[in-house]
Amino acid sequence: MVELLDSVWESARRSTGTTAISTAQLRLMHLVDRQPGIRMRTLSQLLGAAAPSVTRLCDRLETAGYLARHPSPHSGRELTLRLTAAGAARLAQIRVHRSRRLSRVLDTMSAEQRTALTTALTALCRGITDTADTP
């Protein structure tokens, strides 16, 4: 099941022409988009990654012009992150493309299949949320 979900995610990423953006970078962009001004430390925790790894992801996105780092208004030692206009536009483009592609696939499914998929995904999301603090 995990391999299937990974394959769905990777297929969706490749289909949007985002091969220059890794899955980890795309996930980081989604998080920064949802929480503009997020601190690096918080982002590392949400990604479940070590700070140096997140810093490297941010370096690449900043070089591509998709991410900007700013000093935290609360602490001179911390940095906050925001998508640039180019980053927000690229993320929006990816979301539109994925939505269209997913809609085409869902349109080929019967109502029963869509209902079963919705039920399964709802249970999966609930389970992930319920076990978020469990190692």
C-alpha cells in the first residue's frame, strides 16, 4: 500500500513537469504556502527532517527563485520562509495540472468506485491524524 501511494505521488509529480523540483522540495513548498512566515525549525519538525537537510532543500528552492528567507521579527537568530511570487505561481500551476489530471482519472471511475476511494482516503487521513504523535 505504501509503495502504491508513493507511486501515485511520484507519477503525479512527473506528469506536471516538475522533475526539476523533488518530491521533498514540493512538500516543503506546500507547507510554506500554507504557513507563510514559517520558521525553519517548525518546518524541519513538520517534514520530520534534520535542520541541515531542510536547509539544503531551501537553498535549492531559493536558487531557483521559488523561496525567500527573512529574519524572524521575534528573534534575530531565526529565519522565516515565504514563497516568492514565482514560487507561488509555480505551485499554483502544479496544483491546477494535478487537479485536471486527477479529475480525468476520477471521471473514468464508477460512482461506487469513487465512493469506495473517498471512504478509504478519509479513513487513511483520519488514521494518519490520529497517530501523528506515535513514532
